[in-house]
Amino acid sequence: MAQNLNVAIIGGGYAGMAAAAELAAKRVPLTLFDSSRVLGGRARVVEAHGCRLDNGLHILLGAYRETLRLMRLVGVDTGKLLLRLPLTMSYPGQLHLSAPHLPAPLHLLLGLLSARGLSWREKLAAIRFMQALKRCHFKLAEGGSVTVADLLSAQAQPQRVCDLLWLPLCVAALNTPPQSASAQVFCNVLRDSLAAQREASDMLLPRTDLTSLFPDLAAAYVAARGGEILRNTPIRKISREDDGFVLQGTSHDFGRYSHVITAVAPYHLAALVDALPQLASLLEAVAAIRYQPIITCHFGYPPEVRLPLPMLGHAHGIMQWLFDRGQLCGTPGVLAAVISAQGRHLELPREALLRAIHAEIAGIVPNLPAPLWSHLINEKRATFACTPSVRRPATRTALPGLLLAGDYVSGDYPATLEGAVRSGVATAASILGELPAG
């Protein structure tokens, strides 16, 4: 029975909150610990300049079925808090692609054929690329050894199609430069989005901050079902005693738990479990993981400043995506530029980078005034580097009862919100699978 379980979850990001919501739905006793007062982990709200900003901007897809399911479970009004748009790639003066509301695969076919800014040769090349992936069921014969750049070269994709379509999708999804990004993981993303049902390719843009979007409502859902959410409560060590686990906090130890889910960033794992010799090989694998940054530059302009669309792409510059937080979150004049993965921008001092991004925005917005304020967030280890050689650990560890959750855990997806949520769901399923039938 559920009362025979007592689960500790360390980390209140999307993975930890997903695990907590799944367990709370079955009335499993649980305590979630988070070192911050703000839930969300690396996808959390940041309050600055009188605004609720995000530590990185996230685009959800209609294919994120587990994220959407759990959002509805905990009471998120997805119709209100997510702006659903058909697949759209818009680069002012260069490309505009929008998939029509037609059944798959016609939506993608006609979207590519009607795209403005690509020649017929380039459009047909993109279509041939997707057809080639469908013929091999999105499973590459070379397995996991090929990079996205290798794949695009082998498929003879024109440079303009790469620059405006495939490479932005790669960097947005995998947060890894195409020269080193895993082609197989990229194919997994294309399989579940562009090549699936039309709704799967829809873009879902948050109309609120990322903490309000899911973690806060998930915390309320858990608390209403008897779970406990402890914020500002860092855990320092996990120890094994008899048939349970004890968590060491800053000033005292916490009670015994039958199971522990570590839903922390992988670079925080070693400090938690280095007293557990059974996990030596796990820690060796995690230590080999490399990381990629995400920089988010928020600018506060006068309220009349707005973009032609809620989100625009930007090629051949520093920023890759630009979001209008006024259209999305009700903060007129606030624009947010996102720079994913490594690049030459990392060599620029903060003020020089902000000036360069403002200049790029000025190339999109006519007569753009100087910003009233700016706020730069540099998440240096935003995601794991999704390369062909990366070894991602499994959910279950060598120590029964200790499980891993997080966007780095083994799975089909890269480090996305959906990847994190799926890992949390998997840990909960593993624990619930130990309950007797009926």
C-alpha cells in the first residue's frame, strides 16, 4: 500500500515536481526539498526591475504530452497560460514559414512549399530530408556516432536551409552546436514533432513565468494531497541506514525515507551521494558530462515597443530568438533575446554583449529607442552537451530505492522541459511499480 512508502525528492525543478505530482496523485507520502525559495530549478522566475523574468526562455511543443498531461493534472489552464501557434519560423526579411491547420503530413509539406524566402530547390531539399528520415523510421544506421552537421551534409542540405531551418531547430532543441550535436537525438525530436500529428508540431509559448506555469501549481497539488514542500531547505548528504535513507541538512538530519529521488543538476549529484560506494561508477559517468550555456538578455523599452510576432528568429548574428514579453506575459515593452550554446558571444564583456544585442534588435524594430533597463542571465551550465558520445545514466541506480530524475537522465529527448518531466514520471512509475497489485 502507498502508506508503506515514504519518499524524499531532492530538487523542485520540473523533474522533481513531475515526480511529486505523480506520487501525490496516488497519495504516496512524500517530502520535497528545494534549496531555493523559488521552485523551477533552471527554469524558474527571476524578479528584477519590477518584472517577473525567466531564467531562460522555453518553447514547448504540442509533442510534449507528459508535460501537458501533468499540467492539466495539477490544474494548469493550458488554454490560458500557453499561446498555441502552428509551427512558425519567422526571420524578418529572410524567411517566413507557417504550417497550415491541415492533417499531417500535409501541414508540413504545404508549410515548406509556401515558405517565403526559400527557393524551390531549397524547399524540395528540405522535403527530401524529412522523407529520407521517415524511410529509416528516424533511426540512423550509424547509430549514435553521427553529428547533426554530418547528417545535413550527407543529405546534401543547402546552406540556406541549414542556416534558417535545421540549425536553429538543432540549437533550440539540443542546446549544442550542430558540429558536435547528436544527430540521433535531433532525429528523435523531429520524429515526435514535425513528423507526427499536426498538433505535435504546434509551438506553445508560455504566457506566464516558468515557475507559475507548472511548479507552483504542482506544489499546491502535492500539499493538498498530504505531501510536504520544504523550500529554502538544502540537503547536503544522503546516507544509507538499515533499510532506509537519511538526509543530512544544513543544521540537522531528516527522518528515514524508503526511497529518494535526486532531481538535482548532475553537477550537484556527487556532493549528495559521495558517501555511497555503490554509486562510484555512476559518479564517474556523471563527471564526464560536459555542459552548454544559455544566455538570456531582457530589455525594458517604452511600452509602445513591440514585435510583429510574439517570437522571431534571428540568423547570422549573436541572438537566435527574440520574444515579446508584452504580447506573451502582459509586460509591454519587455523583449527577451536568447543565445543558446557556445559561441563567440562568450568572449564579449557583459555591457558589450548587451549593446550588440540591442543593435540587432534595432535591425528588426524601426526607430528603436535606448532601453530603460537591461538584465542579463548567464546560465553557464544550462544543459548537458547533447553529443553522440555522452553517457546518460539510467533512472535506477545500483542502490535500490535511490533514483535519478533530471533532463540529463537517459531518454530519447535532449535537455528540454519534456525530457525533465519524463524522467520525473519514470522515477514515480518505478516506485509505484513496487506497490502490490490492487
